[in-house]
Amino acid sequence: MDQLLGYMIQKLRNNNLWDSLNVIVTSDHGMTSVDVDNKLVNINDYVPDNTVKMVPRDGAVIQIIPEDGQEDVVFQAIKDKEGEMHVTVYKKKDIPEHYHYKNNRRVTPIVAIAEEGWLIVDKTQKYSKPRPFGGHAYDNRLMSMKPLFLAHGPNFKANYNQESIENVDIYPLICKLLGVNAAPNNGSLSNTEDMLEVNE
């Protein structure tokens, strides 16, 4: 990515476009280092046998569908060992609002979120190969989970540092730069307009 971005910037400079074109570099989320040798927890070591029907997703976040009538058993087994497992476990109805996550039919009855850098799985052999060196989906309040955002161009203030923004705020910003009306969305131009050189 460094080489690709460098190539693009050099081509813009070669064609005298670097100072006349607005460029935004961003990502969908942050990343942090993970250690599958020393920071990997197997859910099967902590929940009673035959209490989990399915684990549709594991990693930084593990989603658990308990067997019928076993939700409280599975939840409490993890709750009692949160510190040892390096996770925080929630029933669907108790997932904190800042995750913007619990109000979807696809969210499982139990969700556990690992501490930064830890992984929780139901099959440790999953990580025999390929071995991940980085991960995401940890607590979205962590700075490591914040996406990258860099902007350059005639409509952006030079050497300006912006407070953290939400990814949904980028869409109205781009619409403003393009001079088009934004479709209904969850972002707000007021969260990004201070970075603009000209506010109309």
C-alpha cells in the first residue's frame, strides 16, 4: 500500500495535479497486532460440553448460539472466567450502545469481545495456517481500532489536525467537495467541515 500510494502521489506531482486535486486516504477500520501462540483462547476449554450449538464467527469477537435452554449456562460459564479468558461477554440485549450492534436479527444470543490483541476461537487449529499477525473488531473506542484518515488538496487546510470522526461522516464531506446533494445518511458534515479551507 505504501508503494501504491507513493506511485499515485508521484504521478499526480508529475502531471502538476497534486496541489489542485483533493485526495482522501482512509480505511474501514484500524488494526492491532495479535499473537496466536500466546494470546489465543479456546471457547471449548471453558463452556460445558454439548451446550453450544454453533459459533458462526470467532476471532476478536466470538458469536455463540447456545443449544436450546443452555443460554444462561453458556453465558455464566464465560462470565465467571472473563478475566482468565481475556474477554467481556454480553447477552444480546445487554450489548453496549456504542457498538451499534445489538438490534439486528443476525446477532447471536451471546457475544464475547476479546481484550485487545487476544483471539477467542472454538477450534485452535484454525490458526495453524495461515497465521494472522494483525486483527480488528475489538472495542471500537480503542485508538488502535480507529481508521486512518488523511486528506490533502486545495479545499483542505494545511497542517490541520482533526478530532476523531466517524467513517459515516466522510460521505457528506465528499458530497460537499463534489458539489452534490448527499442522499440520506447517518453522517454529518458538521463533524468534518472544520478541516475545509473554505466553508460556505
